[in-house]
Amino acid sequence: MADGESLGRPQADAEAILLALAGGDVRFLVAGGLAVQAHGYGRVTLDVDIIPRPDTENMTRLAAVLRDLDTAAVDDRGNRLPLDTSHPESLALGNYFLTTRFGALDLFNGPRPDLKAWTRLDEAAIEVTLSGTTIRFIGKDDLLRMKREAGREKDLADIAALTELDEASNQDG
């Protein structure tokens, strides 16, 4: 699987994307580099990674926001592909690298919709206020688990940095 940040897409305006999703009443959790930032390690990320709640009503709202954002899918070589939002439930299957008018957005769902797994992630999530809007980010333990599973060099660096932050915090407290 290609690394979503290396597909030649424009860098994400994370605030604009997250506020558009929240404004469309889409339930989602932020993962990836933005979640790493939310947990205290300031590193650069070029895209917004989300895990949308995989129920039909939410996926319908997500499809509407994606249409409003002029969204197209991108293949592993960076080629634009049509994104069919006429069957929103299909957006809950698999992972998508997307490009929007606000830059790169990735949907991470796994191989099949799993509302129980999403609910468990949501229960452990943290909240961050962005321009007066509450945005939910996956919890640190889940973030570290996902980073370990991905195993890429940048994921291992994120794990090391977050672990070092925890150790420094424990020594100070």
C-alpha cells in the first residue's frame, strides 16, 4: 500500500477539512500525524487521516461533504479516480486516498465496516477544540497500536517520540 503522503496531492488545510466534516455533522476520529500532534509531538503532516463512523446515516453525511469539497480518489500512483458518492455505504469499505479543494484527506476503515471497533476507539478518544468546534482524536494507546501495525519508518519515529514524551512527563511528575 502506498504512503498517502507521497501521492503528489496538495498539502491539507487540516482546519478547513476538519471543520467542513464537523459542519456536515460527520462523526469521525482523527488519526495519523494530526493525532500524533494532538498527543504532544509536533511533527509535520501533509494529510488529514480520519476514521469515519461506519453507519449508513453517517456515511451519507460524509458523502455529501465529500461532494461539497470536490473530492476525487487517488490511486497508488497519484492518478485521479472517480469517487462514487451515490452509494455512501461503499465509503465504509477499505481505505481511500482522496484529494479535496482543501488538500489531502485519507479515509481509514479497514476491510469491512465495524461499528463495535469504531465505538471502542471513540470511547478512548480525546477531544481538541478547533475554532470553537470539538474534534475527536484517537486515544494514545490506539494511536501507538496503529503505528506499530503500520511499521513504517515514520510510524516508528512517532512511537519513539510519543514514548519519550511520556517518559519525560513521568520524570517531571
